[in-house]
Amino acid sequence: MTPIPRISSFDRATVSRRTRWALAAVPLVAALLAAAVLPAQAHGGMGPHGRHDSAAIGAGPMGLPLAGRGLERMLDRVDASAEQRAQIRAIVDAARKDLEPLREQQRALREQALALFAQPNVDANAIEAQRQQMLRQHDEVTRRTTQAMIDVARVLTPQQRATLAEHARQRREMMQRHWQERQRLDAPRGS
């Protein structure tokens, strides 16, 4: 990434105020684009292994799977009873149904963000308003997934929840090890 050149006082006279604002907005635009991409990956986009699962809504807070094989593996891991499985599937199905319109809103917001970025003149106020709208929408998604997680937790026993928490801790540690190994492999080699 090329650093933005510093505008000296001599150059400042030749550069328009609009251009200076546009240059100052570059970090904001980068943050906006990151905010547009990350929720897409977490909710219905490509999974961590490049697979697309259109029926899934991703993982909720603390990694609670809300669809597909991840949910079934979670239920198997805690040896959930038939009654628990039915209750949890109903909770997850309701959450998925509630989140579907929010996914559509996320797509529309990402398109709007890209349209703002592509404008000939960058409007910092419009970009900030878009960012705020994306944050509110993301808050709705996390609020609903958190409620689903709480409802599922109430169905599980304390021991089952402890089993899931331990599994999540082990998985996080494994992912950190993989990330660190990847960093070592990708690091430039000294001579």
C-alpha cells in the first residue's frame, strides 16, 4: 500500500480544499469498505473454507452455529436429547427467519457504500451517514443472534454449556496457532 503523500504548505495552495478532504477521507473509506465486507462474510457469505452456504446465517456470538452441519455437530458434541434438539432447532429456525430480511438489507447497504466510494467527488458526510446506518443494521443482527444464543443456552444444561465453552476455547487456540504459523510462513526471509 502506497502511503498518502504529505501536502506541504507550498503545495497546499495549489491543492483544492475538496481534494484535501478527499485525501483525508481515504482511511474512512477503507474502514467503510471493511465494515461492508466483514459482516458479509459472517452472515451468509463465503465460509472460512471458501464454501457458500446460502441456507446458513453464519455463527452467532461466541461461535454458536445457527445452521447446517455446525449446529448438528454442536448438538452431537453435547449429547443433546431429542427434546433439546427439537427446541434448539425451533429457536435457530426462528432466528434464521428473522435474520433473512436483515441479510438483504446488508447487501443493499454494501451496494450503497460501493456507490458512494465510486462517486467522482467523495462526500465525507454521506460516507459517515452510511457507516452509521451499517452499524445500526449490524447491531440488529447481533442483537437477534445474541437472543438466539441466550434461548439455546436456556435449553442446555450447565454441563453442556461448559462443554461448548471448552470446545470454543480449544478451537480458538488452534486457530491462533494456525494464524501464527501462517504469519511465520508468509514473513519475508532475511538474508
